[in-house]
Amino acid sequence: MKFLYNFIVYSILGFLFETGLFAVLGKDFNSGFTFGPYTIVYGISLAIMFVIFKFVFKHIQNKYTKYIVSFALSFIVISLLEFSGGMFIEKIFGIVYWDYSEYPLTFYKYVNVFVSLFWSIASILIFKFVFPLTNKIFKYIKEWMIITMTALILVDIFFSVISKL
């Protein structure tokens, strides 16, 4: 249940982050391919990263090694998710939501070393500072609420996919 909770919370926070960022930059931008106010890639990425981080922090004793391993794993996972997500969306729907081609150190337009470095650092900071706050809220959320939100997101994904085909 906690994985779903993190998926929902960080999908919404990811949407708010991107929408706010592009509003500040004065650019018109649509965060993700769903109709609702959430960006699936953030939810999936951070929910996976938190499972990995919890494992690493539980099984590695040295403080510095914990962060080095967490950073390396997040860089790999985030890069793989960006690449596979970008490829999937382009191949299935013919849409390119992000393209880093104009930047140096880019792998097939979907993965950029600097972007992956940024999100690796950000995911560790989120795990260290934001996750404890959202984790405290989790105990007040009823299971039926998480199931309902998950169902609504799945319905939204279904209709979003249908509308793009």
C-alpha cells in the first residue's frame, strides 16, 4: 500500500513541480500524457527509488557508502526509466515529451547525463527531507483512499492512452 501511496503523492508533486517550473520560465507546457494533475514518471521513479534507498540504508552501515550506492543506483534507474519511458511513448503514441538532443552528453535524445545527475541528487534529497514528511502523513490516509486514487489514475491512464491512439 505504501508503494501506491508514494506513487500517487510523488506523481502529483512531480506534476506541480514541472507545472510551476515552466510557469516561472514563462513556457506553455503539459506535464505528462494523462488528463489528471499527476505525472506518472515521477511517481514510478520515486516509488522505485524509495524501495531501493530503504534497502540500501538498511543493509549498508557506512554513511558515505550508503549515499554513493544510492546515488549510483538512482542514476542508473532514472536513466533507464527516462530512456524506456521516452522510447515507449514515442513508439506507441508517436509523441516526444522530452528531447535532450541539443545538449552535450545525451544518449538517443531521452537521457542526458546532466539531467540524470540532477535527478539522482534530487531523489536522494527528497528521500532524506521530503519522504519523512509524506511518510508521517501516510498513517492518516485510509487504505480505501489509496485504492480509490489508484483506480482513478488507472482509469485516467486508460482513457489517455485511448485518446492518443
